[in-house]
Amino acid sequence: MTQEELAGELNVTRQALSNWERDVNEPDLNMLKKNLLSFWSQHGRFCEGACAGVTQAAKTPEPL
């Protein structure tokens, strides 16, 4: 997914998304939460397997 596509999905400009990535500014959390919930409901099935792997990896500590 390109930056332009993601910005469109989140209903923000590509420049806003770029500023977030570069820590120039931060998104409004209420707006972001609403848009991410919408994004997840549209793309959740696609992400389910990949996100489960990330979640499991985060729960599994590295051996010392």
C-alpha cells in the first residue's frame, strides 16, 4: 500500500501522513481512532493472520 493510498483510507492528506512518519506533528487521536476502526472493519480479514503473528511474537520473549 502506498502512502497516498493509506492517506486516502484514513481520510487525511499524504502530506499529513508524511508529517506523522517524520515526527513533524502528531495526528488527532480521536480522528485517528475513528478512521482506524473504519479501516480495520474494511481490511480486518486481510490483516488477521499477519496481525496474529505479530501479536504472538510480541508475547513471546526472546531467550537470554
